[in-house]
Amino acid sequence: MFGFAEDLDDYGAPNELTHPEDLPRVLEELGKLFLDPVYSPTLQYRFATAEGDYKWIESTFSNMLSNPDINGIIINFRDINERKIAEDLLRESEYFFKESQRAAFMGSYRFDLQTNHWTSSEVLEQIFGIDREYDRNFQGWLDLAHPEDLEMMSKYFTEEVVGKGLPFNKEYRIIRKSDGEVRWVLGLGKLSTDANGNIQSMTGTIQDITDRIQAREALNENENKYRELFEANTDSIAIFLISPEGQPQFIDCNENNARLLGYSNEEIYHISPDQIEIRVSEEEQMFRIKELRDKGFVDFETKLIHKSGRLIDVEIKAKVIKFKNQLAVLNISRDITNRKQQEESLKQSNELNNSLLQAIPFGIDIVDESGNILFMSDNLRKNIGKDTVGHKCWELYCDDREQCEKCPLKRGIKIGETRFYEAEGILGGKTFHISHTGMMFHGQLAMLEIFQDITDKKEVEKKVKLLAYSLESIGECVSITDNDDKIIYVNKSFVHTYGYSYEELMGMHTSGLRSPDLAFEHVRDILPITIEGGWCGEIMNRKKDGSLFPISLSTSIIKDEYDNPIALIGVARDITEHRRARAELIAAKEMAEESNRLKTAFLNNMSHEIRTPMNHIMGFSSLMAEVQGAEKDEFAQIILKSSNQLLTLIENVILLSRLQSEISAVSRNEINPGNLITNLGKLFSSECTRKNIGLNLRIPQGHLEQSILSDQEKIKQILTNLISNSIKYTTTGFVEVGYELHQKEIKFYVKDSGMGIPLHEQQKVFDSFYRSEQALTMAIGGTGLGLSIVRELVHALDGTLELESEPGKGSCFTLTIPVEHTGTSRVKEAVLSKPHLPLQEVTILIADDEQINFLYFEILLKKSVKKLDHAGNGEIAVAMAAKTKYDLIFMDLKMPVLDGYDATRRIKQRHPGTPVIAQTAYATTEEREKALLAGCDDFIPKPMKKNLLLEMIQKYS
Ligand code: ADP
């Protein structure tokens, strides 16, 4: 049985032959056997064979130890090896079946259609969630089905399976009984029929495929999702196979891929990926292959060929993938045409920027916050003479301290903010205009500095400024106008002269400044003539206030360096003053001519006027010796009259020239106008009687006592001249003299019924030496000085003189002078209060170096006065005055040794009460003042008239 030889001893003890795994069990049973002789176990175990392997045996052990014959243990052996192996195999296959059912979650069933009962495996029970009590019939199966699948199931089973005898193969849903969960199952089954073809039963499996269905759904969902992503991706995605033998071939691609290349979705699959790319160098191809092989992907840029032939710039990411177990390439291409274009334009603009940066005539650098120079343009480098990139910016400047203080970075310049300043005397003494702009440079705050060399510009500016200041400071009005004559610049003088503001003048047409009275043609001509070269002349212009004034204007054209006219310049001068001066000059010239003419006439006249009395004086003087008695007296009268005539003439000439050359001092005496007129009346009454004309004095009632303050001498002189003229130019009728006293003025008038003055001569008669035509025709004597003297005197008194006259009817001269009233006259009392010495008691000293003058005094006074002494000079006079107390001294001012002034001074020192009368031949005001200062009391003109002399002696003695 075991292949052993008969002699078991050769094989060792039985326990050594028992399988080691079974031995303990066998030995345990043996133990029990030894203890209990009745015990007879049957054991199955493995026992070794002679070949060295084991065989399953079944042994029954019997304790025969008590049997002396045997005294041992009887073991019988039954070979159960075959059975044991079959059993194991069955058990194993059952186990595997069960386990595989469990693992696949698949149960089995058998449905007996005859009995309407089905059996189920353990796993099926789990799948269905049923227990042993569940009704396992057809209805029981339908009850498990999902309500939505129920109809379909029952129909399928009856029609397809039972009806057509097809195997059951259906996925359907059940509701698991144990927990009510919906599960997917795959039911498979096969019908078995009897010999007659009747359906007996159906056996099959039911597998829970819920997980698979869910996985499938999830997969579908995923796949859809990925497809959507695939399609929705803006990049063009393509998958193509690479086979070593043939051309690569598209197997899938999204719509973008087709669209990018201009093909339809169908067309693209007929084109090889090689055909859509421009020829690629072998080197590039090798690179791509190497990258794909080494890294599994490669990125590159290339150009694809559009269906139209146009090239498209793309960026491609290619990756090796496994597609359906084949090696494929996933290609994601992105159209970068725009980016390329942008890059290209960026490149171009960079190039442009660079060339601009280097070309612009400014030095440019970029400086960081710490003052490090990060960039420098060629221009600046040239200016500095070295590359200072990496250096500090202040190393650029000569005066680092000042520049650093001004540095805008230190004062927190902001990005985009620009500041300027001018730095003088840097980089070799030049002037730079520097602009600083805050900017970002390589991610940090920096400053762009632009250096503009403005040294030359500054020089020009200085010149321009000088020019501008010159224009502004000159007195002439300067205007610059455009070619249409509209103002674009005016200087200060212009603004000042015209009264417009600068702003008002800007853009104004020059015609707006011209006088509206100017002839249009005249003004119109200025512009074209100026454009031709220049214009100059005098025109009337108008100020803002409308006032007109003459200007002397000179205009010319301003041309640029190419000789193109750019503007017009006008330089004008206000010639109002100039014109006035010119007019005055002309008037003065005319006056000079007139006075020359008058002077000639005067001289002619004078020679006549002088010669006539001189002839008389000389003629009759020479005859004096030859005549006696009455004839001699008559001759003397003629000589006296002629002398008076001559004297009047000389007096008038001297008076007029004095009045015209000096400012005549006006004295303020108390005057009684009534007395004045009365006295004048007395003076002229004899002459009027002689000419047989009436002299009427008109003194207002009650005015005889009225007095005024004015210059008596001058008024008297005026009235004397007017009255003597009236008498002279009146042959019949009357002469009337009167006055009217008003509040602030007095009006004297001298009226006559004489020959009158024609209107055209009424102005001229006041000119010096002018004599009316009639006066000349009628040979009435005169010098033409009377009215001139009157006019000067009226002027000195601040008065006016009016003339009303009609030829043949008479004239009326009205003198109006301002006066102050003093009330009742005191003059009379004053005169009356002075006690007079009788002439015979008066002692007089005549101080005069001229013997003839003394002689004249002697003839006049010797017999009338008590004593008449003569001093030949001032010193003698002083000595004599010291010895004798004179009542009156007549002092000549011009004397040798000691003049009249000093002599008077000395005499007055000792004898302040002695009146000293200065003898003057119409002294100047200066002379008079000097005399008064020296102490003289009054003046007496030379040659002396007897009447006046006596009046004076009376007055002061
Ligand atoms: P004269 O009398 O010496 O000629 P005047 O200057 O006094 O010079 O006068 C100027 C002129 O005015 C005189 O020549 C005369 O023609 C005229 N005239 C002056 N007064 C009168 C008058 N009362 N009546 C007419 N003519 C007068």
C-alpha cells in the first residue's frame, strides 16, 4: 500500500512516517487509547510512502494490550487518498465558486417554471437583500424590480425570453429589500427544456453592477466634461499618432484646431500634421524628438500654414501620451500672431526709443533713489566726457553740495511728477536746463534727468532781454504789428501815451488809433508803403479818452533770417510839445519880424520925433541971444515945450522897455479915486480949453471920501496916457473921465468923441510903436508907445482893458482892476497932518558930481530957499551933512569917491530924520530897491521938472 518492503524496521517508527502536521492529533488519540482499552478511534491522516510523499489513510486503532496474545495496538490502514483528493478538489472549487461569486458580487439562481419557485445562492440573497423566508416565485422576483423597470422587465421576460426562447441578458434596477436602496443588476439566464421542448427551468446569475454603472456614468460624465474642455479650449488641441513607418495622422482635434488652420472638421483628418507646418530644420526636429524622448514634452514656436497659404505664428506644447494603447502626441497650439505682432512692434518701438534716446540733442540719464546712475545716453556721455554709469549723480556737477540740496529725489518726487531747474556753471561752465521726472525703472523708484545745454540760448536770452528792456525804457512809442497791421507788441511808453491797457492794445488794428478826421487814403497808404520798405511822416492819432495828438511816425518792416517779412515796427513820438514849440518859434519869429518892422518904423518916427523938438531947441536956443523981451520969452517957451516933448518921448521909451523887461513891483497905496480923477482933470484942463473940447469928470456921488488899496502910480500913469490920447485924437466934442467902484473891482473909463479907431486896428494899437493909419495921415505927433505902456501896466495890476470904438464917433477905454476897499480915505488927513516949512526957510544939500546939474538946481531954487549947498561927491556930502543939519538932501546915486548909496547910508546913520531923495534917471527896480535899502526916502527923475521938484521939497521939508 505504501510501497514499503516487508521489513518495516527498515523504515523506522510509525510516528516518524506520520505527516508532521497530523502527528500531534494522532498521538493525542493514541494517548487516549492507551488509557482506555475500550476506546477505538478512527482517524484520517497522512502517512508516508516509500517514494517519500504522503498518502491519506483512514486507520482504526484498537487497544489489544490486555490481550496477552497480542499485547499491542492494532492499527488498520485504509487507503483514502483518492477520495480525499476528490473531496478537497470539490471543496476547493466550491470555495472558489463562492468566493468568486462574492468577489464579483454575483449570485446564482435556478427558476423552476413548473413549480414557479426559484432557489438562490447566498450572494444572490445578499444582492436582493432577502432572507430565507422570502417568497421565491415569479411575483417575488417582479416585486424586487424597480417600478420604472417593472413593465419593461415583465414584457422582456414574457416576450423575448419565454416567447422567443432567447437567453436572458438584461441590466435592470431593483430595490434592495433589506434597505430599499436602488441597485443595478445584470441578469443572465438560460432556459432548459425537456425532450418535448417545454420550458422546464431557467438557471443563471444575477450580478450587482451598481458600482460599474455608476463608474460608467461617472466615466461618461468625465469624458463629456473632458470633451467639453477639449472643445471649449481656446487653444487648438490635436492628437495625432506617430508611427515609425508612416506619416503622423490626426486622430482627434478640437474645433479650434480646424478653425485655426482654416479647414472644416472633416477636412482636417485628411491632412497630415507635417503638411500644416512650415519646413522645420533637421536640427529643430532632432531637438523636438530629443525633448519628447527625454522629458516627455517639448515647447516651441513655429509657423503653421493656413489653408489660404497665410502663415500663422503659434506657440506649441507637445506631449507624448498613450492613446488607445498607441503612442500619440498631444499638441496644444496657441495663435501668437498678435503677440508676435506686439513683440515686433514692441521691438520696433524699443529700437525707435533707443535711436530717439540717442538722437535727441539732450543728455539723458536715469538715477536711482541713492543717486546711482543707472543709464546714460550717448549725448550726455559726450558732454561729460566719461561714462559715469555706476557712479553717483552728483559727480556730474561741479558744485555737488548745491545740486544735492536741490535734488528732487531727496524731496520725494512722485512718479510722473516733473520738476525743473537751471544749473549754471556746470560741466565746463555751461548752463543747463535740467528736468527731473519720477519714474519706475526696473521695479524701483528712479528719476529721469534730461540735461539741455542752454548756454547759447541764455546768451541769446540776455541779448533779447537787453533789447526788450531797451524797447521798454525808451521814450518813443514802439509798436510791432503783424502783416495785417494788428498790434502784437507795444512798449510801456505806448501804453502810457495812449491810455489803453496792454491787453486792450493786443490784437487792435492800428487804424483804431488814428484820428477819425485823417483822410482814409492817407492811413491806407501807410501799410503798403511800410511793407515796401518803410514810411515816415506826421499824423494825428487818438488816445483812449478820444483826445487827438500829433505824432511823428516812422514805420519799417521786420524780416526774418530768410528775408521773409514777419512783422512791422512803428516808432512814434508825441510831437504836441514839439509842434507847440515850433508854433511858438514861428510866432516869436513873426513877432521879431514885426518888432523889427516896428523898430524901423519907430526909428524913422523917432528920428522925426526927436529931430523936431531938437531942431526947435537948437534953433531957438541959437536965436536966444539975438532977441529980447517978449520974443525971447516966446522962444524960451518953444524951447521948453520942445524939451518937454523930447523928455516925454525918452521917458516913454525907457518906461516901456523897463515894463517889458522886468516884473514890475506893484505897490499898495491907499488911493482916493475921486481925488485922483480930480487931480488929473486939473492937469489936463488947460489943454482941453486950448483945444476947445470939454473935459467931463464923472465921480459917483459920495465917493469922494471912498478909498481903495492899489498902485496909485500905475493907475495914474494909465489914466494920464489914455486922457492925453483922447485929447490928442479929439478935435471937437468932449473927453470924459470917470469910474465905478464895485465890491471887488474898480472900473475907470476914458471916453472921447474923437476920430475913433477902426475895428481892424483895435488890437494893433496896443503894439509898441504902432500908430494908426489915420494918425499918420493926419500927421498927429506920437511915438506909438502910449497904449503899449498902458497894456503893460494893466497887466502888472492884474487888470483888463477894453476898447470900444467907432471911427468918426469916438472911443471908450475901460480899465478894470481888482481892489480892496479901505473905507473912508485917510490920505487927506495924513497930508494935512504934516507941518510944512515955508520954502524960504528950507536948507537943501545937492550931492551931484555934474556941475550943470547943480547949476540947474541953483537957477531953480537959489532965490526961493534959505540955503542951497553943493557936494561934488558922496564923501563931501557925508562931511557936509555932518556939519550942517539940512532939511532935505538930493542925492545923485552915481558919484566918484563915494557913491550915493553909501553916502545916504552914512548920513542916515547919523541923521536918520533927514530926508534923502535919490536922483535917478529912470533907475531899474534893482537900483531903486538898493536905494531904498540904503535909506533913501523917495526918488526924483532926472531931468527934474520944476513942479515936481517943488512938490517934493514941500512934501519932505
Ligand atoms: P501915439 O498916440 O503916440 O501914436 P499910442 O500908443 O498912444 O501912440 O496910440 C496908438 C494909436 O492909437 C495912435 O496912433 C492912435 O492912432 C490910436 N489912438 C489912441 N488913442 C486914441 C483915441 N482916444 N482916439 C482915437 N485913436 C486913438
